[in-house]
Amino acid sequence: MGLDFRTDPETLREIVDDPAALAARIHTLAALDMDEHPEARSEYATLLRIAGRLDDAALEAELTLAAADLAGDLRRMVRATLLVGHVRQYRGEWDQADTMFHRAEKLALYLKDDRLVAAAAHHSGRSFYDQGKHVEAALRFRLALEIDTRIGSPKVSAVWEAFEAAMAKL
């Protein structure tokens, strides 16, 4: 993705330091033919979510999942399922979000892809954190942390911060 965001240590949500850059990137992506650029659609959906345009983000995330499903690419399906779940989380659609994260994790386990299993656990933890379910969040973050540490993921510090945030709420 073209933009980097800090994470608010209290909410675990992205902080937009440069709203103009975010709007410009969204505008650039909107001009693309998304059917020809599936990764651009994923980025577009993510940035729409971060910008608070949740209805648009939900549509783009669902289209990303449909395209991955049609392509039969299971790893793309996991990433797209996480994308849909994250938008549902931001919309407060907890059951749908948690279902998507669970599906993504099951498929990642089937694929024996530790990176995707850790991502699914991290996303699930963020959803539980948003719901005020801090024990569940800490457990999910702990799983993600164990996997990310074992595989040498660059996401270890972000997951550690999320784990500490959840533990501080207990």
C-alpha cells in the first residue's frame, strides 16, 4: 500500500496524519479499472475504510472477495475475507466480522500458511478488542504474536502493542 499509518494505542485503529494524501490516493485508485487491478481494489477498500467511507469500503471488499473466489486463488480469498471482516468490524457488525475472521483463519490453516493464520488471529483480536472482549482479544493477539515471532514477521511489534493494549484492559 502506498500510505503508512500509525496505530492509536488506545483504539488500535489507524491514525491518518495526512488526510490530503489519503484523499489523493483514494482518488488515484478510483480512476483505475479495478477488474484489471485486484490488488488496487484491496488497497482501495482498505483506504475507504480508514477514511470512514464504510458503505463504499464494504462494496469494494465484497467485490474483492468475489473476484478472489472466481479466480479460485485461496490465498487471495483469505486476504479478501479478512478485508470484508475488517469493514464489518468498523461498521459494528460484530457477528459478521467474527465469522469472516474465523473463516479466514480456517482457510489459512488448511493452506498451512502461518503468515495468514497470524493475520487472521490479529484481525480477530482487533474485533474482540473493539467489542470490549479483552480476554478474547488478548488470546487472539497472543496466538498471532507466537506465530509472527516464530516466522520472523515484521508485524511482531504491532501485534505486541495490540497484546499489551488488551492486557492493560484486563
